[in-house]
Amino acid sequence: MENKPNAATDLTIVADSNIASLSEFFNDNTLSGTTGRRVRMIKVAGRDIDAQLLADTQPNVLLIRSVTQVNADLLKDNDSVRFVGSATIGTDHVDQDYLAARRIHFANAAGCSKHSVAQYVLSAILTLRPEYWPPSSTPPTVGIIGLGNIGSTLAQYASSLGWQVLGYDPLLPASSLNNASFAQVIKQSDVVSLHVPLTDKSSATSAAGSTNHSSHASKYPTRHLIDKSALDAMPASTLLINSARGPVIDAAALQADIERTGRQVVLDVFEHEPQIEEALLSKLAIATPHIAGYTLEGKLRGTQMIYDALCEKLSISPVQSMHQLLPLNMFLWSELKAHPDRLVKFYDIMQDDKALRATLADGQVKAAAFDQLRRDYHLRREWQF
């Protein structure tokens, strides 16, 4: 079987309907090249992409976001998929080892929403602690755990505000940014922001005695990285923000910690997402439905990156550009720095918090309500940095 879609044949694409501007990027005109190829697009909710759908439709291309788990279970009855594109920075929902074994090409959108997420974190900090706007008497210390695309971008914004930055990433060499241990970040920061992928131990033995060689295994596992021990070591005054992956924080330990310390906590992701229990939600300073990266620019950039990757796989030149689809952007970081009182004009994070809390029913936010908030989200604009 060919390792890529036949350039002379039509394409069937199954795609998460929540991917921005799907029809503008993936159509007969943008993917035909000189072949006259026709494109059949099947749009469905990400959580509805399952093995039966792929068995029934036998697509050549699968386009997803983070809610779709791509693994052997999903593709067991499919022999047609040759390209999987995830319009996300994170990849913990994709078993890349399995795709490689099946000779299925994978592409994601590394860095697509790095400014969007960094701006979300800044909005949360400055909404809860406006005294941190310069010139403050003592610049706060921001601890950043995970210094990839998003963490390093957040550090740039923090430095632009004159804040002190403590950074920790065990996968990177020491530097002026990667300048602290995990313990130092936890103990010495006024704010701790998490920007790590979700990984498990690199060698876990099951009850049957087999060893787990998951593509999401790591020498530095991040699942429950923030557990009771880490929370106990963190000063009660430290603001904790998670816009990475929910299970990076032990939800039970976090709830107990807030009850004990009164800590301010901001969550955009949740351990048991898409369900959220009211017992936890009621204790959070800010809670939003996994929309930190949901800007028009961030979403379009994600689509652009997987479109470009598919074009390369098909050996055709990209003809669509996100810049043709973007309206004028008047949101300038320099303006916000000069006029902090305009923050709510740039992004009113409390409106997203209010919308999530309004969906509470029978003691929890239910999965359908959570997903609907994400699906119907009015994309904000990314600030020009």
C-alpha cells in the first residue's frame, strides 16, 4: 500500500468540526494542485470520531484536535488513513509510535497558539493581581514550569513587564531562562504557571508484567506533577495557573489545598475534563473551558500548519494563507502596557469564567455543556507583540 494518498485520486477527509476554517483550507481548489483532485469533507464533533466512523468512511486524511484519541483502538478497522493532522500544540492524545509503525504520517501545529496561551495567563494574573502592573514597588516573581513554545513566550511577556522569571525544564540545558530547580520554582514564586505536556513514567510495569513503552512516557513524568507534596511546599500566597493538561495537577490534592490555604487557582484544564465537579469549581479563582489558546490567530495558525503539512505530503504547493482570512487587528501589546485599564477590552477573562459557571447543573458541569462552550466560543484576538 502506498505511504501517502495517491496524488491522482480524490481525497476523503474526516475532520473535527471545531477546527477553524476547515472549508477554506481543505477543498477542491486548495488541494487539487494540477491533478483535478476532488475533496470529500466529513465534519463531526471531535468526541464523535470513533473506530466505527473511520471503518464506515475509510478516509485518507484525519484532522483532529485534542479531544480525539488517536491510537490502535481508533484505527483498528481502518486501512485507508495515511495522514493524521492535529491542529494543536499538544500531542499526548496521539500514539505517534503506533502511527509510525503503520507508516501513517503525523503532523501537529507546534507553537500555533503560544501567544494566545501566554496572553491568557497574563490576563489571569493581572485580573487577580492588578498590583503587578508596572511600575510596582517590587516586581513579582513568575515561576514557569515547562519552557517550550508557550512557556518561553510567557517569559518574554513577563520580562517585558519587568517581572522576575524562574524557569524549570529538565529536558533543556541550563540557561538564563532555565535557571531554577523544580523546588525553587515552587517555593520562591509569586505565580506558578504550568506549560508541560502530559507524560507518564518511562518504564511502568503492568500487573501482567509487561513494560509500558508508550510514546507519552518520559524520564520526567508530569502526571500529578503538582501533587500534595508540591502544594505543601508552595506558599499559600502563590497563585497557581494550569493551562497545559488537567492531570498535571492532582485534583483531589488541589481541592484539599485550597480548602486549607485559600490559595488562588486558575484552571483552564481539568483532571476529569470535560466534567467538572462543583466542589472544585466553586473554589477556583478563575475557571475556563479549555479555551486558553482560542484566538482567531491561534486557531487559524493551527489549521494553516496542518494544511501546509498535508500539501507537502501530497507534493503540491499551498495556495491558501491565513492572512487572507484575518480581519484587521487593532490589539497592540504596547497599547495595553501603556494603558492597563484597557485589559478587559483586550480580553475579559471573567466573562469566560462566568459562562462556565453558568452551566452548572446537578452539582457539576456536564460534558455536553463543556463541549458546547468550546464549540460556540467567540474567538478573541491575539495581541500583536
